[in-house]
Amino acid sequence: MKHYSVLLNESLEGLNIKPDGIYVDATLGYGGHSSEILKRLTTGHLYGFDQDSEAIAYAKERLSKINNNFTIIHSNFVHLKDKLKELGINHVDGIIFDLGLSSPQIDDKHRGFTFMEDAPLDMRMDLSSTITAKDIVNTYSIEKLSNIFFLYGEEKMSKFIAKKIVSERLTKEITTTKELVNIIASAVGAKYFNKFHPERQIFQAIRIEVNSELTVLSTALPAAIDLLNKNGRISVITFHSLEDRIIKQIFKNESEVNELVKGLPEIPLAYQPKIKLINKKPILPSEDEIKENSRSKSAKLRIIERV
């Protein structure tokens, strides 16, 4: 199983790992970042979060070969703070978020994440959750579909695609990725389809909706900042502009003096910045990395430190 961890060295350097520190991999996946963190720990401990049972089984085996200074938590990272508190952990030295799908998830056609293969419309990261891509495609109204395609996929032809989906499902339930791709193609016409590949945006939008990705991120990131010890760091890797915008905004808000008290001779502690930005501009993958792994092309890394 070939799996690349995007911006691996840059994100780990950004964490400034101490051998006795406590670290969290909020998106364990197949253990790429985690295994490198674990190699750097002596008396420290790593906590890995994932909601995908297949990824957990693989990562557990991989990490066990390095050492046993890790605990895997089968949960979405939105529960980061609560799950760590249950284990008696109230502060940590570093957290990494890699918000992309892992290559094995994309390559396993049965998961329905890819539009390149015919597969059931699923797209769940947590296989025990109840809502699937099929449910969204077959039950959401034109308005609701059009909104998620436009907001989460930034797709100009959202309304046309939503209308076509709703008219097609009147005759037959839409159940596979290939059926959906064909509907998207017929909605926008061959010229637009071949030039802009709207299926990419539509599949991304449905995946975000199925897994509530942006809501989860907006909740989890401020909680992660609160968990950090002084000088603790967070590295976040994003793969599309919506995620990056959310990260950038939260980091900006938390690194500046609150507007309410700007200009006061003495700023009360509660209104002082919680973090400082380690990089003002996102770190991007090198030409070599993009050549080796084309999926890293859209990746951006932002790093902050608790003050």
C-alpha cells in the first residue's frame, strides 16, 4: 500500500518535537506523520485520532513496529479535547492536522471517494456513520444541493447540476459514482465538462457535506489551541481554499489583540493574543514533491505557536 504523507518534513519541523513531549495526530490516517513523530519520542507520548477503522488497524500495526508510546482513539477530531480529558490529558506540546483524504482511501474504490472508478456512492470517513453520499444525492432539494455545490465545491454550474440530479432521480435512484459523473456531464455539456472537470468540485462538495468537514474544523481548531502548553505548536495541512480560509481566519483572530480593547494602555490577559504565526504565508510543497505525488499540488501548511 503506497501512501504519501504530504509536506512531511516541513510539518514535523514546524512542531519542534521534544523527546519527552505529548503530541497529537488529529488525522492519524495510515500513520505517515505519526510514525515520524513516534521515532522522535523517548519518554513522550503520541495520541492519534481517526474515525476510519480500516486506517486505524493499518496504523496500529505500523506504529507498533517503532515503539509503544502511542494511544489510538477511534473518534473524529472534533472530540479532541473531551477524549484527551478522559485520559487525564489537559495540555499537549503539539498537534498536527492533515486534512486531506489519504491515498488508500481514494484508491479503495469501494469507499466511493473517487470519480475515476465506478463504485457505490458512499464517501463516509467513518464507516459507522449513517449518512452517505447516496442519501444526499437522492434526498436533498435542488436548493440544498445547489448550495453545497456552490459553497463547498465553488462550482459555477451548481444550479444546472442540482436540477439535473433531481430530475434524473425521479425515474431511478442514483446509486453509483459513474451514474453521478454521467449526470454531471449531461448537465453541463461536453465542452464545459472536458475543460473544467466539474465532477471534481461536486465530489469534493458531497464529501465535505457527508463528513461535516468544515463545521468540524471550525469547532476543533480553537479547542486545539486551548490544549497547547506555552510554546506548543500546531501544524495544519489543507488541500482546498475553503479549509485554508477557515484556518487562516481562526489563526488571524487568535494571534491579534481583540478589537474591543485595541488602543488600551494595558491589555487585559483575556484579550491578549493566544498564539503567534510561525509562517505568515503558507508553506507549499516543493517541485520534487509535486512530481513524486501529484496529489500534493494543492497542499498548504500553516504553523502557529502558543504564547
